[in-house]
Amino acid sequence: MSDGFLTVDGDWRITFANDAAERLLGKGRSVVGTVLWEVAGSRLSSLETQCRRTRAEGRPTGFHLRWPVGRRLYHVRLAPAPGDGLAVSFADVTDESPPEGLMADVRTDRMSELTLALAEAVASADVVRAVAEHVLPPFGAAGLIVESLEEGYLRVVGSVGYTQDFLRRVDGLPLAANSAVTDALRTRIPRFIESPADFVSLYPELDAVVMASPKQAWVFLPLIASGRAAGCCVVSFSRPRSFSEDERTLLTAVSGLVAQALERARLYDLEHARARALQRGLLPTALPSAAAVSAVARYLPAGRGDAVGGDWYDLIQLSGDRVALVVGDVMGHGITEAATMGRLRTAVRTLADLDMESDELLGRLNELIRDLGPDVFATCLYAVFDPVTRVCSYTLAGHPPPVVVHPDGTVHCPVGTVDPPLGAAEPPFTLHDLHLPEQSLLVLCTDGLVESAARDIDQGLAQLQQILASAVAGASYFSTPQNDDDTCRLDQLCDTVVSTLLPNGEQTNDDAALLIAHTRGTPADHVASCSLPEDPRAAGQARDYVREQLTAWGLDDLTLTTELLVSELISNVVRHATGPLRLRLLLSRSLICEVYDGSHTTPRIRRAGYADEGGRGLQLVAALSQRWGTRYLRDGKCIWVEQDLVDGEKYVQPGEKCVSAW
């Protein structure tokens, strides 16, 4: 038989199907034993309804329906069979002349499908898509414009079959300037216009719009929701045509369905936009440019409505050219989780300013999360990269580990202890040290990027490593470029990773964050260090050392200021702290002077009186340097000061001399 034929038993399981029926159902294998409604190609509410009605009434019936796959038109014949079964046949009548009343049946069926589609529509774009799929084909329409009325202006929500040039012409028009829409909304009755001549006759002031339109007939459907004019739905045709009473009745019914759906969708769009704006405000607008690291990031939200998430990322510049890299994920979705994420990100930045070790910082963050409530949990990876030692120290709290791309193109994911998530962990946390070769890439992400229903987190991390290895093979990611070029290449790498792991921008069940950092070490000849005695002679020796080193670096103009800064810092150590005493100079985008001692006492600026002979040292340090501060080590502390080079714009590349322009 060329027609499809199958039988089902009393449980709606297919007991027989010929080849034509199996092709129609689209299973690619035998469908015998499968419930008819579970076969993807037959999931039509009208088919199920007719089958159940035929069995209940016990008499044959026939009807037409449009098949969802291929959109072919079939005449379906149902006949009762022994044992509460049914015999079902499908005849393709797409190319035959439509029998009387057929198109009315098809349109009625489409209206039923439209009702279901609009009930499931969430965003305004979903409403437009539903109307385009279920209204245009049965009426032979070629175009659609859905407009919302916003403060007296018509805004295009979505369209089908129109050029961008035409949409720009009609988008944002005042309602008073579009008399066709005004009439439909004023009378609350659809306007049916059968030709361009009729259009110009009714609305001569819109002659230019009609001439620019590629359509020849129009239906203006007023969208009235809760007694309020919400907008207009314009269905258009590529040639002049008249409209029967049945068509007018159905299209009038469509306007009511679309109006209610669009009103709900606009509320969703508004709340969705507010939620997204909140989340964007909590994430960094741009990552700072650091001497030791170039970095780019991506954030991919998941879900609908206000289901924003708690994923975040950050890059924080620390003293001594060190950089902190952070990726975290507050468990759950919603405004509350997004707000919690903002609090944690702020807390991390505050704690990072204290220059804590990674394990200690997450310990403090763990205490904060516990104070937020028993049901608040978060995962986090906090890493600190030191360009002088090229060591990346990091701590994992229930978070995926970092992935490292070496300069030779090899990719690996270090294996180490992963502590429980914040809120469930008991400190101390484990501190990991990872040595990064010069010009390495450090890749951090949240589990939403690598974990899904189709793959577990280990499979996702393995796939991420494969993507990175393939992307950097033969590419010059590891040269020493200008920062703009470096960022551009990292942007491309980010896009490659995201598009491969989440193809076609598909929605995931979880938010996803990705941070890729290109690390650069400080050249050995840009670091100078010396030990000093614990007595007053130390200040003089430090001045001599500074003078010689700045001359070697071509920074003689900074010598006087630097000698004064170093003298004050070392004098404070000799007076108020204990050894061992050490001085270190770093040449980067700025000149960094660091004084180390063995004490944990906190230096602070004091208010000195007019007659006091001391107490002004740190005031002098603050006045002469661009930045200064203290970081605490396990065996002491470091007081550091920074001075900008050539108005802060000169970046010293490895092996390059810095010549002062002062």
C-alpha cells in the first residue's frame, strides 16, 4: 500500500504498521509495541482526541490534519477493531484539490495548536514564533508584524517576511501616524484590506508606507488585553485577496489569543530584563589590564524568567604585580542567589585587598556564607599568580580544577584535593601550588560549562582539554604580543570553547562562566633584591643599592624619590619591627619597592602635632607614592610602594630598557 496503515490495541500500542506508516512515524525502526502517542512523529493532540472519540463512539470517522514532520496534508481514516483496538490509515492529499470544508478543518486544527503554543509561550519572541508557525500557513499569509503600544508609540516586537529597511520605517511610529492601527484599536474590530488600492483609498496618508511594503493585502488585528490596547498584529499577503466570513471569524479569534499571550510575555520580558540588568551590574563590566596577565571572560545565563544564577568571575590586581583570579558559583537560581553572588564577590575583593593566602581567604568566605543561612552553599576557585616566581597558588572549594595550556601546546588538568563547597566545608582548606611556564594559559570555569545531562563533569573537562589543544595547535598564542592583540586572540579562543561545548548557543540547565588568562612572568633582570642588617646602617645601604639599580634600569630621575621612600620604610622597620630585613625592587608598568621584615605589627599613619619630631614617615610615603600598602606573610610582612613610570603609560616588555621621560 502507498498509504500508511497501522493498528493499535486497547492500550494504544501499535500491533502492526506497514512500511509507509513507519516512514511517516519517523522512527527509523519497527514501531510495533510502542504507544502511538510516544512516537515523536505522531504527537498531535487532534490525532489522539479523534482516536479516543472514535473508540468511545464505536463508529468510523475521517478527518484531515497537517503532519508536523514535513507539513504534508493527510486524510486520516479511523475504524474500530476487535478488542477495543483501532485501524488507522493515512492518505497523503497534499497535492490534490482541497475538498469542500477541508481548509476550514485545517484552520480549526491550527487554531487548536496555536492555543497550545501560546499557552506555552514565555517571551514576546515565543509569541511571534507561535503566530508565524500556526497562523500564516493555513491562511496562505506571507508576512507578519507584531507591534506593542508603548507610551503612544508602536514598537516592532517581531516580524516575518519583511526587510530591515521596511521595519525601520514603521518601528517607533507614533500611534496617531498609523491610522490603520489607530482605527483597529479605536473600534476594537479587525481591519481587512484586500489590495493596495483599497489601502490607499482608506488611508491616503499612508501611501508611502504602502508603496514601500512588499505585500498586497493586510489584516490589522487589534490586541486588547484586560480592556487595554496592547498593540497590533498585522498579517499580510503577497497578492491581493478577499476574506471569507469563516476566515474573518477565525482571525478575529486569533487577535484575542495573541493579545493575552503578548501581555503575559511583555511582563516576562520586563522582569527578565530587570533580572539580567541586576546580574550584569553584579559582574565586572570589564576585566582590568594587568602587567602579568591578559584575561577575557564569558558568562552564559541559563533558564527563563527571572531565573538568573549565582555564577561569577573576577580578576583582582594585587601588590607586587600579582593577580588574583576568581570563579565561583552560588548554588541555585533566582534573584536571591544573584544577590548572594554579589555579596560574595564584594567580600572576595575586600579580603583580597588584605593579601591573604588562597586557603585563608576561602576560610573567611566560608564563615560569611554560614552567617547567610543553613541553605546557602557556593563553590569557588581562588588563585593567585605571582609573575616573579611564576607560581599559581590556588584553593578549590567544591569547584572544577583549573586547566593549564603550556607554551608547547600540551594541556593538562592538575589533580589535587577538592575541599567541600563553601557553607559545608570545615577549614583548613588545601593550598595547591602550580608552577606555570612562561606564556602559559590558565583556564577557569564553572560546572555549567562542562557538565550537562549528556555528560558528567569529568567528560566535560576532558572535552574542554581537547578543544583547547586543538584550538592552540599551530597558533601563536604564546608570543609576546601587544595587549590588544592578545585580548583579541583570547576572545576568539573563548568563543571557540563556548560554541563547541554549548553549540548554537543552546540553553543549559545551569549558568556557565569561563575565564581564560594568558600569564607572563617577570624577567629576571627586572627583579633586584638584597638583604640588609637590622641596625641604622640599613637605610644608608638601601639608598646605595637603590641608586645603583635605578641607574642600571635607566630610571635616574626616580632615584631621589625612591631613596626617600626606602629610607622611611626601613627606618620604621629598624625602630618598630624585627628582622630579617630585605629589600626588593620590581620593574614593571610601575616601579615597585618592597621592604620585608619578620614582624606582624600593622603600620599606620598617625596624626603628628606641630611640635612632634616624628610620626610623619608614612604620611611622606603616602604623598610621594601612587599606591602603598602592607601584605602579611606566614613569617612576617611586606610593606610596598609603587611609583608610576612616564605617567603610568610606559609598559616595560621583557628585555626592554625603561627610559624615563621626566
